[in-house]
Amino acid sequence: RFDMCLVLYKEMVQCGIEPDLLSYTAVIDSLGRSGNLKESLRLFDEMKQRQIRPSVYVYRALIDSLKKSGDFQRALQLS
């Protein structure tokens, strides 16, 4: 169910719609909740490459996901 956000995100991009901060936040949070941490981190990197500054909500979602996976070191290194 949470991965549906990723499907919608991909459709949006295919239609030429540029994702914004809210789009990235929703998808990163949903992917993290579903346990798809790898894709969540990939989108985080993509977001920064597009020069979209992550919000506190994006960081919170990623830190929560990393914490659940036991990757505390990576959570501390987010920037």
C-alpha cells in the first residue's frame, strides 16, 4: 500500500511533472514506513541533486527508517 506512492511518483515524473518538496516528503516517508529504505535513500539523494532542500520532515522520516533498520551510524551521518 505504501509503495503505491512510488508508483504515483514514477507516473508523475513520466508525465513531465517535476516533483517538489512535498512530493519527495510523501514518497520518502511512505517508502520508509514500508521498509523500502534503499529506495527512500535513493530519492533523498535525487532530491538533493535537484537542489531541493530537505525539510525536517524528510530527515525525521529517514532517521526513523534507519533507526528501525538498526543503522544508527547512517542516521547520525545524514546531511
